[in-house]
Amino acid sequence: QVQLVESGGGLAQAGGSLRLSCAASGRIFSSSVMGWFRQTPGKEREFVAAIRWGVGNRYYADAVKGRFTISRDTGKNTGDLQMNSLKPEDTAVYYCAVDRNGLSYTATAYDFWGQGTQVTVSS
């Protein structure tokens, strides 16, 4: 079992930055992937970024490419999402998640989820 706790959400102005963190308890195997998703009311959970836990390969949704950076620290069992050049359309609840079976862009493939953290970007 892996338990995930996000932190770092809040309010930012358009063009600003926020950094989200995800603290994991329990072992994350090198074959796993940590992903970040976001969700707004009435919409499905949307893939944002993912990183292979072992080798560190990174993957991004087109909407955030060049603005967001995903990272992980395997020693500390944490993951981060640095969000720059924020836009009002980035407003959502952000979740970190772990997929034990490898990379997927679909929320249903992920096995463990955090409780989510709200990010609000004002124009």
C-alpha cells in the first residue's frame, strides 16, 4: 500500500508560480510511475504529468508542456510539480497518484491517490 499526501496548493495570479509536493508512505517500486492529474467540477480527471519512478523519464500533457516540471526524490519518497506561467484555466484540484504497472495517461489505471489540493489562478 502507498499513501499519498499533497501539499502546496493555493491562490496565484496569472503568470505566477506554485509548487506542489506529494509525500508518499510505503514503497514505490522503480517500475512504478508517479502522475499528477487535475479535475474541475463536472469534468473527468485530466492527466497533467508523469514521471517514471526508477529512471526519471518525464511526460507532460500538451496543455502544460514548457510551463510545468515534474520531479521526484526517490530517497525522500516525494514528488513535486513546479507550475510556472500559470493561467486561469489551470485552476483545478490537483492530485498525485501512483501506477504500479507503468505509464498510463488514464486516471483509472492508477492504483493509489492523494486527497487532492486546490489550485486557483486569478486573472
